[in-house]
Amino acid sequence: MPQLSGKDIISQTTEKVIRRTMIVAAAAILIKLYEVPLNQLKVLGMDLPTALADTVLLILVVFAAYSLVTNWIGDLLAFRLWFRENAIWSQFDTNMKLDGKFISGGVPLLLRLHQLEKDGKWPVVYSELDETTKSEYQSFKVNVELWCVRLDYAGKRFGVLTFYGRYYVWVHSFAIPFGLSLVAVYVLVKYGTFMLPPKY
């Protein structure tokens, strides 16, 4: 099953429900469209009335669709939370959190440079800076370049994953099986028999 950064897009439980929904819905559609004679089937040595078979098929399809919706909503919420996670995964599978430490990396340097400007010592020649400011400046410059590369890479990768993830979550995992369930319900209601069998 597809994963994004090591996390399942759709849970195994929902994958099983999707398969079950597709099988039950497809079976119900084929049985009704090809007019399979269910009244000739025997269950535990007894005849299976068509009305009973249609009712059971309808219940199975509706229950499968209900299970699909409930499981899928849980996965959808998890999927959306994944895309709101405040971290960037690099191409080497290292994780960089976008927390306060990330954001405040250059704040002391910027405050020092701002103070130089306020004191009228700006623009300043790099060679005239004290060693601490030079060191922080070099470190900050390298980090900014690294962050820009990572953010650019993450943005491109994120765009591709977002499209694929949305397709997989909305179309493959919900629209197709749920649509097939609706078709099955329609076919069963239109061509099915739901009369109670006669009592002997």
C-alpha cells in the first residue's frame, strides 16, 4: 500500500473495507444485470428465495458502503494532519522540524546587525566585524542556503505527493468504491424483488 514519508496514506483496515465493498457491489451488479437465477441455489438444503437473496445483497452493499465511509473519514483526517505536520523530510530521509529553534536561528545576528545600523555603524565592512558576529554570520549564511535548498526540494516533492495523495485518498479509496456501491444499490432496487415470501 502506498506510503508518504513512511506513513500509510490509507490504513490497512480501510484497504480491506475497500476491497470488500468493491467485491460485494460488483457481485450484486453482475447478479442482477445477468439475471443469475438465485432461486435455484440451495442454502443448507433449502431453496433460497430471490426476494431474500436481494434483501441480503442490499444489506451487504449498504453495510459495506457504511463501513467504507466511516473508515475513510478517519483516514482522511489522518491524511490532512500529515500534510499539516510542521516538518520537512529531506531526500536523505532526515527530518527537520520547523519549530521555534528553526525560525529563531538567525535572530541574535539580525538583532546585532540592527543595533549596528541604529548606532550609525552601518553599512559595515565584513573585516571590521568582531569574531562572534563573523562566526554567527557565516553559520547563518550556510544555514539559510541549506534551508533554501531543502525548502525548494520539499516544495517540489510536496506538490507531487499532494496530487498523488489526493487522488489516492479521494478517487481510488473513496469515489470509485462508493460510486460502485451506489450503482449496486440502484440496480438492486430497480431490478430486485423485495416481497416477503409466502408463509406455508
